[in-house]
Amino acid sequence: MSPQSDSSAAQITAETAPAEPSAPPEAARPEEPRFPARHYLNDGHTIRSWLLTVDHKRIAILYLVLVLTAFLLGGIFAMVVRLELLTPGPTIIDALTYNRAFTLHGVIMIFLFMIPAIPAVFGNFFLPIMLGAKDVAFPRLNLLSVYLYVAGAALALWGMIHGGADTGWTFYTPYSTITPTNVVPILLGAFIVGFSSILTGINFITSIHTLRAPGLTWMRLPLFIWSLYATAVIQILATPVLGLLLLLVAAEHFFGFGLFDPARGGDPILYQHLFWFYSHPAVYIMVLPAMGVISEVVTTFARKHIFGYRMIAYSSLGIAFVGFFTWGHHLFVSGESAFDAGAFGILSMFVGVFTAIKTFNWVGTLYRGAITFKTPFAYLCGFLYFIVFGGMTGVAVATVSLDVHWHDSYFVVAHFHFIMVGAVVMAFLAALHYWFPKMFGKRYPEGWGLVAASLIILGFNATFIPQFLLGNAGMPRRYYNYQPQFQALHVASTTGASLLAFGFLLIAIYLLLSLKYGKPAGPNPWGSRAFEWTTQSPPLTENYPGAVTVLSGPYAYHVAQSPIALTTNRPTDGGGGTREGGGHAA
Amino acid sequence: MNELMRRMLFLPEQASNFSTDVDHLHYFVILTTLVMSFLVGVTALYFFWRYRQRSRDQLTPDVQPGPGMEVMFVVLPLVFFVGWGIAGFRDYVRMQTPPKDAMDVYVMAKQWMWKFSYPEGPSSLSVLRVPTGRPVRLLLTSRDVIHSFFVPAFRLKRDAVPGRYTQMWFVPTKPGRYPIFCAEYCGLSHSNMTGEVVAMDPAEFDAWLADQRTGFPQAQDSAASPGEEVAADASLVEQGRAAAVRNGCLKCHSVDGSPHIGPTWLDLYGRTETMTTGEKILAEEAYLTQSMMDPLAYVVAGFQPVMPSFMGLISPAETAALLEYIKSLRSDRRGGEDRFRGPLNEPAVGQ
Amino acid sequence: MQPEAPAVAAAPPIPAPAHHFRSWAVQQHAERMGMWLFLATEILLFAGLFVAYATYRFLFPQTFHAASKYLNVTLGTVNTLVLITSSLTVALAVHFVVSNRSRFAGLLLLASVALGATFLVIKGFEYAHKFQEGALPGHYYRLEGLTLPGSSLFFTLYFFVTGLHGLHVIIGMSVLTWVAARALRGEFNARHYIPVELGGLYWHLVDLVWIFLYPLLYLI
Amino acid sequence: MAEQLESSAEEIAEHAHHSALPYYAVWGALVALTFTTFLISRVNLGWGNLPIALAIASTKAGLVVWFFMHLRDARGLNRVTFFVSLGFFALLFAFTILDVTTRYPPTNPPNGFDKDRAAQFFHDEGVPHHSSE
């Protein structure tokens, strides 16, 4: 991810200023798509119109810039950690800096990138469009959630500059209460970012319940909406417990409360219970929207109705619900009772079943489809392989007796990176490429996209397969100085990591360039039957020119008729809106 | 087959009674994972090729799974996952119920070192000696933050939680030296908090234990782990003892009067030693310092001239500490036994 | 929860909804739903503390029993009655605003705010007494009469739970004051009363938490 | 779904409780329950005190939620949200307490837990004592 990514905000406003209304030369093919004259990007150019916007699409763009900057920062810390681990002893930094580097890599990636990434960017942008609504239920709360994110991230950044924590992103007591490093600003930063997550959750659930267009029943909802609904449920029910916990640890730093201080009879294992009650459902906050994106991408590029709509929708809710029963598998070796270990071990198995159902149905969707191999589909292939491999190693780690060997070793590090980078970042990139034409009205270079996708999939495997073997060999995680026999695997992992970083850089470059030089994409470049492709791209500020009625489900590839009917009771301007009576978009 | 899989998965050797069971379940789970991801991958690749798009606006049939397939999608993973969930839990319960006749060893984790104390026997730093074939139960606790006692070769790990005890047990099956790691992040030198489990034959172990219990104060086996710096304000004698251990003096000089490679240090100070040349010299600071720096100048009668020179190896402060330590070794004043007191419950550092 | 509709003076016709809602009833339903979802997060916030209380009460039963004696039960009971009465006045305020008596509802809301203030003052007395006695959390704990293990835990929990609850009382009071000011200006009527209802929901939740805190802290 | 919402909003506005009597009744019940729980706590019923106190507190909470917070005429998701959050609160509570009760006794804080029950797990004469704070 190159440093240009955080300048893309300025780029967007500058780029759209001279909106080229001039139609392309007549010689081009008649249905050569033209860039619409009026759309949400040029609906006000002042900085104030961007920073105080209540349009869900502009808020999504703000989130995109913030989240990509966080990803860049987290990525830099990841490279620092990987470079340090090239040799057993000190390589480029000393032990304390290394401990800070892996902690900040964890905190930034999880709280500032993984949790807000897909819901806040693509959820905010496409939820209202997919519901046929004009905006989310509480637009001003949506803006407040952006500024809470900015405040939390700024506070955490300030903490990082003034010493940063070296406790790992889990802040386990009693070490997090006696660490000499400056951990309190990062705790309070994460607490504030938690509020931004809660507000997004409240916004999504209320919008899905009250803003659906007429005719859009629950069973016609796109599967991306189902996954956002399940994510919002977790965001609302799990985040407050983490908020309380971070306050308790901060209070222990300020006033010496000693609630988890063993010298006063406090119980550090209770801290772990409360922490993982949030943090395990949090990994489902990250992966569920990714699964929603994959359901959309698989149907569009296989041009086929989803295979088992009901099963995928209900397994999203299943993951959200059962995900709350499994937090104890993080405590198997921490002194938890054998009874609880057994209960959590068996319950963790059920969550694995829901992911398996979804994977079988995605592969089933490909059966008898009309598959076009574009970049989002390349990321889908990576996603499929990683979700099966990462998911099943997850179920393996949840097996109690195996976890005793693997707990806190590199096997666990490899597993959760397989899900977080393999599944979620792969889906994030798939979504970024799939919806890039709709969000910015421009096409990205397909060739470069496939090159970058293969680089990322290759680099990812080279980074994390060796870490599975490191874990088996018994190398604990968060080790600055490791035994010499582990070095070969670490060198392999670091080369993979640099390949991965180069892949991300490549994506940043060609996406930013195509923002300016990309050809106009037109309303439906992929020929998809999903709802969001029936409006112009980039969409109008009010999403649809007229009132919207939904005639059928979103994946109607067996009939030649658009799923959405637009009754234009207001005069449609010259823009690329579809014709009266729901014409069939190209 | 077991050896092949173990080597392919980079697993350390199987040195405890649990290792083989855990590894067999491990092979089953990993093989199922590989088979499943291979199947899904191949099916997907076949579909990519077989059903590639042929015409631009090609319509595709709306295929929906029948009830049979839906049930299969649910039951197939459920059976596998719950199956090895239960198998794993059965092994775990065995790991958590130590036999009655297990030998107890108290493990005290302290910021960046391990300390082992046998109930009646000696206590040692970083090196845990256990007999093969006999169950050993560890009672773990910690002095400051959460640590985690992890022996990859035994496939065992348990957190040492401050202020309370957790337990784990094992039966070492293969003699050898296996590394101990700290698996729960515990601060600056978390990665240097290593140690070693030495699995010995029962007879050899009993001999060692007896030897440890008779010799007094025979803590020479407590080789300080690299991370241990004796607290600055510790007495000079204490620093001397640590220096003696660190520099390996106690490998040749006994401290309880028993004959060893070099002359015993018990009651050495103030004694008149007869040299191989017949010369009689009073053992006091000058002679002792010179013996450290240039040992071959005067060799005590009846001993081989094998002592290496420590010139430049030990600092003047260490030399002074060593002298104090030697002075303190008098048979009429026996040091206190280093009995395990259990976790001192004083507040964690820094409060 | 931002009311979009303009105030209406005479017999209240149905106000126009915000641009993205289809009707006023849908907007009201959405705003109520948003508030109930927010209350769910508040319940989960206090859930963490109640679980910590339960764990430590199980581990140190005698200590909690003895430590609870140092709390002033009469002040606790009076505080419970004060909060219950403030819940009544808020419920009455919502009732009267629905029958178009916006100003009277404003007065009732101010009464609730006053009761809330009384609650905080009584709490202040209890805290002052504890500071003198030395029954303080964590390593400030120096209560002579009680040296059982885990005794400082009881007071850590006591101060943190009642402190967090007090903070929520203050937030509730400021919300009710803002709503009371608008009610006194006659902004609300039978059609447009959502802010009063949502402020009332928040206040009832604060009372709900205290209803559980009172027996668990004072009546062990 | 939107149509029946229209009607429900109308009839709530119409049949707003004409008189405020039910509120006073609920208030009276709450005050009475407060005094009962206060008096019952005076009587030492051993382990019985806690369940009774919690039962009374739950009834009081139920009264407040059902009447004061109008959960009675809430529709759809609003009614479900409250009980779902209580459910997840109970879930967190159950598994954490189950863990603390079924733990290997010495893993609970020392002498916060009676010694003899811990001793039989050490199957020797006594738990290695340590200085209590």
C-alpha cells in the first residue's frame, strides 16, 4: 500500500472538479458508457461538504481513506516485525521496540482496519442502495461514528508516538497494569473506536428493518445485507464488554483499582473471560461481511443464482449467534476448569459447521454457471482456498488436546492470519475491485489486477505456510530471540511477506491511477443482476432517480429482466439512470 | 508412518506419554484438512473450466440444493468436527487428572526465569530433572505476571498464574534434554525465559536426587539462567556464590569438604596448604587471588595442575565477591535450607 | 435520535418525516428501535461488572458479607425510593405529553432531574463517609476493621459500579434537562413526542441498573 | 410490513392510557417491593437470601420495563432486543461462574477458598501455606 493512498481524498476532489461532460468521440461504439454529469462525487466540492457530509456514500469514501491509511501503518509495523525475525538475535531493532512493533501491528490492524473495513466502507456505501433507500436510518449518527473513529485513532496514534504499549493487542493483566510503557492512550483510543463500531451496528440494524423498498421482503435481501445484519448484531452485543474492560485496565493504571491484581485476590483469568467474550465474536465481525461480499462476487461472476440462499442467510445468523458461545477456547491452558474447556471445545465445533455450509454453497453456485475470470473472481479463488484451509485449522486449534501444544505458538498466528488476511483482506480487495466501477465510475486495468492478485495469493502462502510449521515445531509467538533451528522458516516467511507487501503496493498504484485515467465504467460493467447495478455509477446523491419497487430477488440470472423497477415520479436528468419501467441494463 | 508424518510436520520428538496420542489426533485432523481443501479446490477449478462463460448474456439455470444435499452439507462437517472435538476432550481430561503417586515439583515462574523446587530436595534454576517412566506433577505458580510453562517435546503447556496454583502432569518416556519456553507474553525478556527439562533414567535420577539432598549447601547445580542478574543489593557472599556458579568454579571445587578435582573451599580460608614443591603457604586473599589469576604457579599437593587461568575473565568485583564467599564457607556455620515458601503474595512489582 | 419534524401548534396533524423515511410512523419506529438497541449495549456494559461481582462474591463470600456491613443501608434504601419516584415522574411526563400537555410534562421532567440530583447528593454523603473510613479501592484500602482477603475487591467493585452508574445518572439528567427545556417551549404534542419517550427510556434503564445494584451491594 | 406499522402508530396515539392511575399503581408496587426486600434481608436465611433478593429485584425490573418503558405495546424488534441482551448477559454469567466453581481448587485465589477442600487435591498433609496479605 503506497503512501499515495492517504492522498487519494485530495485526488478525488481534485479529479472530479473538471467533470468531463463532453461525450467521447462519436466513432466509439454506440453503447460506449459516458461518465454521468451529476453524481454524489461532484455534488459539492468544498472541503466542508466532504467533512460535514451526511451522505452515506461520502462517509464510506471518508472511511475508505482512513481505513487504508491504518492498513498502511499496520503493514509497515508488520514488515518491521518480519524483518526483525530474519535472524535469531537482534537484527534491526532491540527487544523493547520489537515488543512495541508487534503490539501496535496487532492494535492498528484489528481495531483500526479489520473491524471497520468492510462494514464501514462497503456496508455504508451499498446498504442503502441495496435496500432501495436514500440513506441509512440515522445519517448524522453515521457522521458521528466517523469522527469517533478519527478521535480514537488519533488518541491511539498519540499513544504510539509517546512510547506505545508492549503488551500485545490482548492487554492481558497483570502485565498490562505494570508495564512501564504508555499503554493508557491506546486503551482509551480503542474504547472510543468501539463506540464508532456500535453506532455503525445500530444504524445498519435499524436501516434493514425500516428502510427496505416496497416489495423487498426478507427473503429477497441480497446476502451482503444478511451478513451485515449478523455483523451488526455482534457489534451491538459484544463491543460494550470490551469497552468496560479497557476502562477497568485504564482505571487500574490511574487509581490502582486492583480488580485483576492477584496480590489483592483479583483473578487474571476473569480478565481473559471478559476479554475473549468480545474478541472472539469480534473475529466474526471481521469475517461475516467478507462472506457477504463473496456471495455477491460469486453470483455476479458465475452469472448464476446463489446455490442455497436460505442456508447461506441463516448460517450468517448462526455464526453470529453461536460465535458468542465459543470464547473459552482461548483459555484452554490458562487454568480454566476442565469442564469449561470441554464445553467450549464442543461448542466451538458448531461454528465451524456454519462456515463449511457456506463454502459448499459457494462452490455449488459455480455449478452450471457462466464463469468470467476477472480480478474479483481471482480474489474469490484465493478466498475459497484460504477459508477452507484457515477455517479447518481453526477447528483443529479448537480441539482441546491439540490446542495445549499449539496455544500461543506460531500455529495460532498462522491460523488467524489465514482468516484475517486470507479471507477478510482477500474479500476486501475483491469488493474494492468489484465495486470500484460503481463507486468511482471508472474501470481499473484488468491485466494488472490479475498480476497483483496472483502476487498476493503467492506471497500470502509463502508467508504463512512456514508459520504453520514453526508452530508445530514449538516456536512460541511474540518471540524476539528464537532458537536457531527455526531460522530457515522465518527467512521463508519474511520473503513471502515482502512479496505480499509488493502486491499491495501494486494495487495501490494502479487503483489510484485508474481513479484519474480509468475509462468510464457505465452503470453495469459486469452485467450483474444485483440491485446496486441498476443505478448509474457513480450513483446520484439520492441513489435512485425515482421511487423504487423490487420485483424479484437479486440473483435472477435465469430470466432476462432487471430485479428493480424504477417509477420515476420526478423528471430524471440526463444522467445514466435506467429508462422508465425498469429497462434491462446493458 | 508416524515418524514420516512427524518429520513432515516439523513436530519435535515425542518424549512424553501424551505426545503420541496428541500427534495421532493431529495427523488425522491435518490430513482431513488437506483432503477437504484439495477436494474443494479441485471441484472449484473443474467448475471454473467446465462452466466458463460462452456467450455474452448467457442465462443460467436456477439450481437449488435438494433437502438431501442440505442435510449432507450440515451433517458431514458436524460429524467430523464434533468427532475430533470429543476425542480431543478425552485426551485433555487425562492431561488434567494426575495419578495419585505422581512426584510433585513446584514451579515458580519469575520475570524471565524458571525456578523448580522438589518438596524435600534441592531447588534449581532453569533446569528441571525428571525420571523417565515415572509420573511427575508440576504445580505452577508465578511471582509477578502470567507466564506459561511450555515443553514442545512433551506437547504440554500450562499457564503459571500469579497468586495461585495450576497443575499439569506427564510421564517422560525418552531420556534427553528438551527445551522449555515461556509461551505467555511476560515483558522485555519473554523470549529469553528458556530452560531445559533433563529426562534421566530412574536410577540415575534417584542418585542425583540423593546426591543433591545430602550435599549442603549444594546448590551448584543451580546454573543461573543467562537472564539472571543477582540483585545489586544482594550480599557480597550471595554475589560470590553466583559468580562461583557462573564461572564454573563449583564444577571442580566442592563447598562441603567432599574431595573433588580441586581443593575443597570448606574451611579453606586461613588454612595452611602444602604445595607440590613442599612449600607451606597460608591461604589468604593474596594466595587465593593469585591462584585464580595464575593457578599453575602454586599447585596444592595431591591435585593435578588442570585449573585454567581466570585472568581477564572475572572482574575485580567478582574476585572480591568470590573471596567473601570462600571466607563464608566454614563448617561451624551451615547456611539455611532453601525451602520453598510458595508464592509470596506481595503486590506485583510497580504498585 | 434526531427529531426531524417541525413543531405543530394546533390539533397535531402528522408531521412530515425526514427525507429518507417513508412515513412518520416508520420514522418513530426506527427511532425507538435505535434507542432499544442502544439500551442493549448499556445492559451488556453493566453485564461485565455484574459478572465480576458474582465471581468475587463466590470466591470471597465471608469478606463480601462483612464488607457490606460498612455500607449505610438506610441511605441505600432512600436512594432506591428516590430513583423509583423519578422513574414515576418520567413515565407520567411521557403520558402527559402524549395527551398534548407539553408544559406540564416539562415540569415533571424537571422534577425527575431534581430527584436525580438528590440521588447524587446522597451518594456524595456515602462516598465522603467511605473516604474518612478508608474503605477505598485498590491499594488505597486502609479500613482497620476488615482485613479479610479480597476486602479491597468489594470496595473496588462498589466504587467502580456506583461511579459508572452515577455517570449514567448525570448523562440521563442532562438529556432530561434538554428535553424538558424543549417541552416547556411546547414543542411536543401527541404526534411528536419521541425525544421525551427516548429520554424516558434511558432514565428507566438507569433506574433498572440501580434496582439490581441495591440488593447486591447493600443487602448481602 | 410498512402498512401495519402505520396502523400501530395510530392506535398507540389514540388509546394512550386515559388516566395515569396505572402508573401510580406500579409505583406503589415498586415501593412495597423495595421495603419487602429490605426486611427479608434482615432475616438470615443462609444461602436463600440471594435468590429471594434477585427474584424481588427482577419483578421490580419487570414492572419498570413492562409499564414505564412501554415494552407492552412495543412492536417487532424492539420487544426482542431487550430479552436478547438479557440472554447474552446470562450466557457470559453462566460460563464464567461455571468456570470459577469447577476449577482445580488451588487455581482460585488462596484462602478465599476453604483450605481443607483444596488440601485433598494436594493429597498430602496441607496446602503449602503462604503469607496472607
